[in-house]
Amino acid sequence: MKTGKSEVTKSFLKESRHSIAAYHLPRLIKCLNLLSEKDIWWRPNGASNSVGNLVLHLSGNVRQWIISGLGGKQDKRERDQEFAERGPISRRALIALIRGTVAEASSVLDRLSADSLLRMHDIQGYRVSGVYAVFQVVHHFAYHTGQIIFVTKWKLGKDLRFTRLPAYKPKKAAAR
């Protein structure tokens, strides 16, 4: 089935890139820049991951699902190592890693066709559609970015001012 790149496809890919690269990535990087090198590798307990581990994990996930799974690059991911790492990998290196991974994934997303999104792909032992793979990465990136924000707020004890809602006043219902 040849479907080309419909407006829905373009919009889905544009919003997916925006969520990862323009919305969540800057927040993640701000957190890395606010935390000390020591706090980047701090773990609240043995069952939890550090911010550094989460950045390694996000890079591995994006690389495996988008760059390899949809983009065709060789999958060299060592998932267990993402969590076993105890650092210190420097802030600068972590930022370069996640920025580079997101940039490469954005390039793959720019090239995807509707056919690729509808086709089934074998990724991380799962057989999934391209749409599912992109959606998995978007929500996974958001989920772990939220964890990084939480740890940063906890360690710094301050509002990071990420959420600012637009001024909104509900309209009063018309009298009957």
C-alpha cells in the first residue's frame, strides 16, 4: 500500500519531534545543568536509578527504537549497562550524548514515510508498527524526563518554573 506522506503523517512526526527535542530535552538539560556532578549520580536507594542512569537509558531507548528500529542502523544497545553505570560520566558528556541521540533520531523521523509508520518492525524483541515505536519513544522520554525533574526539584528544593499555564478564565454559562 503506497500512501505517501499525508498531513496526518507529517503532523504526527512533527509533534513527536517537538515533544522529544523541543519540549522535554531542554528541560532534561536544564536539570543536568542545575544538579551537581555528584547529584547527577545520586541514587535514593539501591532499587532506584540516578539521573545519569536515566539519561543513559533514554539515549539507549531512542537509539534502539528510532535510530536502529526505524532508521536501519545497527542495534548495539547494552541496556543492562545503562542501569549498572555508577559514574562519574560528566554532565558535559551526558548532555552531548543525549543531544546527539535526539538530533540523530529527529533526522530519522524527518525521513519516515507513512508506509514505514504502518509497517511492522522487530524492535527489542517486540513486533510493533512504526507508529507504535514512535509513540513508545515519545511517552518513554516524557516519563523519564518527569523523573529527572522530580529528582532535581527534590535535590534543589525549588520550583524549576517549567509549567506555566496560559491565562484562562472560563466563560460563564448563559442563564436559562
